[in-house]
Amino acid sequence: MANPANLTVTELVANAASPQPAGDTIDTDGTVPILAADLKGATDRLILEVTNDDVADDLIVTVLHGDNPPAVRESLGDLTTTIASGDTVYIGPLESARFIQADGTLQVAFESDGGANASATVRAALLPKAV
């Protein structure tokens, strides 16, 4: 069991249909980055769709606060969301001034609250610029 090296970001296209990507499988507690190149400097257009695949335990998803600089609002802290068994939530858009790391990545941590390993499917989408 191992989490992906990084979360895959799908860039959506304005005025077009986009098929739902397969998503990344999270099967171990831990932190997974979203790469700077995939963010394209636009964390404010990033949406995370997280489905808790565990049949018994809640999933805790934490977007870690960034480094100052460049995250001048990092003092606001992490963004933590608890997802009930079988539920899906959307997280974001995310403010780069709060969450971006010095290397340009975004760090997302996954943890099961029941002692087992995290079990989730994550889809990251970069929304198009306003049209």
C-alpha cells in the first residue's frame, strides 16, 4: 500500500464538457503534495473532490498551511475537514496566501480517525479562468 507521489490535477476547459477523471487512490495515512507545475500558480481555482471510501471510519483531510514567505497568511493555520464514511465533499478554492509552500506545492494530509489506514478517492480539478 502506498499513496501516489502527488495528486493528479485535471484542468477543466471553459464552455466544454469534461469527463470525470479516475482520481487518485489514498490507502495510507500521510501527506501527499500537489505539484507547483500542476497548480500553474492558480490555487484559487483548485477544487478537491474527496470521497471517504472507508465503510466504518471518518476521514480527516487537512490542507496544511504554507510557508511565509510566500504564504503571508499562513498564520491562519491548516484547513481541516472531517468526512463521514461513504461521503464526498469538495474542498476549495484554496487561497495561495494561506496554503502555498515555499517550493510552490500544496500539501494535503489524509488520516483515518479509527486507527486503520485512510481510504479515499481524490480528484483535483483546476477550474478555468472566468469567461
